[in-house]
Amino acid sequence: MPTHFFRTLFALLCLIASIAILPDDTGAESSSVWPGWRGPKGDGKTSETNLPTHWDPEKNVLWKMSLPGPAGATPVVAGDRIFLTSVGENGEDLLLLCADTSGKLLWTRKVGGGNEAVRGDEGNYASPSPSTDGERVYTFMANGLLACYDLEGNELWKKDMQKEYGAFDIQFGLSSTPVLDGDNLYVQLIHGPWNEDPHTGLVVAIDKRTGKEVWKHERKTNAIDECKHSYTSPVIYEDDDQRFLVTHGADYCIAHRLEDGSEIWRCGNLNPKDKYNKTLRFVASPACGPGLIVVPTAKKGKVVGIRPGGSGDITDSEKFIAWTLPRNTPDVPSPVIHEGLVYLCRENGNLMALDAETGKLIYEERTTRDRHRSSPVYADGHLYLTARNGTVTVVRAGKDFEVIARNDIGEPITASPVFADGRLYLRTLKSLYAIGPQ
């Protein structure tokens, strides 16, 4: 055959091979990547299998890496690299760390300083979780520093969101984690002074390559006092027909168009005006699944199931408000939706399972009686619920409540569990653990 035929064939084979190893940007999950706080698709779930369900400080711990200081930020994983934020040994510096999957610390970068402790040891300015697209890692600190690094730790850009968008006024630090989607980072800046003035928060889209503003949207609300302060993180809703951004806080859950941030719909009455609670700040973020957005509130308040597709004010819409659970919302952990069930982990460790279609309570059962700050994760037929004291309760998913194991690592935890390549990564206030079969 002619030489040019073989050259063409070789080029075609190279092209096919290169396509095979490119990151999948269709939304399909890569087993070796945990790119953000809530996992591969931002919904607190993974398709990983053959995962550990039993461990303790001696059993199934592959390695342990000491950290320079505490933080509640969840690690992210890209290939053989793990990224996490931390306070420095001096209690002042705000750091981004990179380790490999053997537990070796590869590099440390100081993003900034000015750390402050929040509610004792409940949090600090390194609380927001990083995110990664497999080529870069992005980190946001509660002092307003938003920065981008390559995988070798070279700073690509950094900006001070307080200087650009105004000083933060929030009681316990702006701990919201930006959501990375496509070419943009979406950041919600929901805070405000304790007065009666009408309040407007901001939602900002930042170009992930340059750090420049793509758009800015004023998020209007009539919330007052502490209700203006939101500790939630934005999420992306997606189904076959639509994709949009969801922000949560200051008495409202609001959907925004990705192209310009403009408002699609809003749901209010999350803090009912007839019995208004001036301290109802939202911490738990919404959860999204096809056809449903589950919206928590705070302080044993309501949970609302929203059907997507609405426009304008849907607060009283029978078409788009699918159901309301009148009380016992999770205060901090975010919900999980899986196979027709909604799972809610209350702060006291009680696990609630609801019918996703009707909101009817199927069960509420006790797991570990301790504060729960991290969000539950679904993995390989189980729910992993992490208590503040370091105990992770593994519960079988489904309508029948069954505890598979209670695993105590012996160190306090506020970060959520992470799964990648058959391993579980647990970030405690002192260490990073890799857990898997030995």
C-alpha cells in the first residue's frame, strides 16, 4: 500500500488514542477524580464500587499524613494528586496543600494570611473547599482571596473579592465554596449588615482561566438581621432540558441563568413572615437530582422539594412546589437524593429518608449521637455519615434502615468523605487518611 495510507492510518489511531484520554466534559464521571466538595457531579454521590465499609486507626488505613493546622474543607482529587486547604502552623497563614495518592506532601502554597477562628474550633478562614478541573486547582478563602494554581503549584492568578465587591459582613466568615462548571467559577457573596435596610447580595461568575469577571448579578432580598448571612454553597441543576445555577440564603432559594446570572425563579417563605426568626441563617446547601431540588433551611425548620421549570416567584405554586416537610431540617449537612429517596442527616446524627416524589417520611433513625457537620455521601449502595467526634456511620441505602458499621478514626472531623479509585479519603482536623483494602 502507498506510504501515505499508513501515515494517515497512524495519525487517525493517534487521534483516537488522544481522545480516549481527554477529560470527559459531558458530565460523565471519571473514577479517579473527585473535583469538588460534593463529588464528580456535585450531588454528593459517586459510582465508585468495592469501597471500604469497615476501618479503625489500625485496620484498612493505607496511610496517614499530618496537616499543619485545622480546617473543615473537603479535599479534592485529580488523578494521583490530592488538594486541600489548611491553616498554617502559626495559626495565621491560609494554605493550599498538594499531596500524591501515596501520602507524600508535594507542595504547599501560602494563599494569604489573616486567619480567624470561628466558633471556637468549629471553623476558620480555610473552611471553603477547593476545586479542580484536572489541569488547575482553584481555592477560595473566607477572607475573600480567590486564587488559581497549576498542578505544580504555580500561581496563575489571584484576586481579592472583598476589594473588588465590597467588605464581607458576616458573623462566622464567608465559608461558601464556589462551584466550578465549564469555564466559570460561580461565587455567591450573601452577607450584610445587621439593620433594617433592604439587602442585596451578589452572585459572580469568574473566568477560570483569567480570574476576570464574566458577569455579576444583584441578588435581592428583604431578609433582615442574621438572616442576611448565608454559609451555603451554590449548586448546578441539570436535566435533559435545562441547566442553571441555584443559590440559597437570605430567606430565598433562587435559580439563575448560567449565561448572565439573571433570575429564573425564586422560592420564599423559607423563613415564614408570620413567625419570622431573625437568626435563621442557612448553612446546608440544596441538593439536585433530575426533576427535584431539595431545599433545607435551619434550626429545625422546613425542607422544601422544588420541581424545576418554573419562572418568577414560585413560593405558592402548586405546580412547582412538590412537597414541604414542615420541620426537622438538617441544620448543616446537605441532603442526598438517590433512587427515589431523599436522605437528610440532622445535626444530632438522626438519618431521615423521605419519598422523593411526595416528601413523605419513610423513617427517622439514630446513627451516631454526636454533632454532624459534614454532609452525607452515597457510595456503592451505602450512605456515609460523618460525626464531629470522628465516627463514620455506614448505612445501607434503601427504605429499610440498617447500620453496616460504625468506624471511629479517633480524630474530630467536619469535612465530608471523598472517594476515588477504590479508596476513601478522610480529612480530620489533624490529618488526612487514605482508607482501603490492605
